[in-house]
Amino acid sequence: MAGVKQARDGAVGILTLDEPASLNAMTPDLLGALALAVGEMTGTRPSARWCSRAPGGDFAQDRI
């Protein structure tokens, strides 16, 4: 899924935001991809835990 990588570690779902060109800004496309990814992660296991992250330390507030 563009912009969102998915992985699992046991019962933990890991969603990684991966849009470095936009510094992972919540664009409509990225927000839609994140919503779909959360739905996929929790669809079969509603009690599953998940965490989202943006690697590399490039966050928008660092560039202002």
C-alpha cells in the first residue's frame, strides 16, 4: 500500500508511514492509505494492538 508499510510482531500490528517526499504529511492520499491499513490490521482481529511510526526523525515541525 503506497505510503504505509504493514508488519506484525505477534499480536502487535506495526504501521510505518513512508512518504519522505512530503515528510509524512497527512495528505488525503496518505490518510486514506492509513485508514485502509488500520482496517486491514484490525479487520480479522478486532482486539489486535497496533502502533504507527515514521522512521528517520524527519517530521514537519523539524523543518519549520
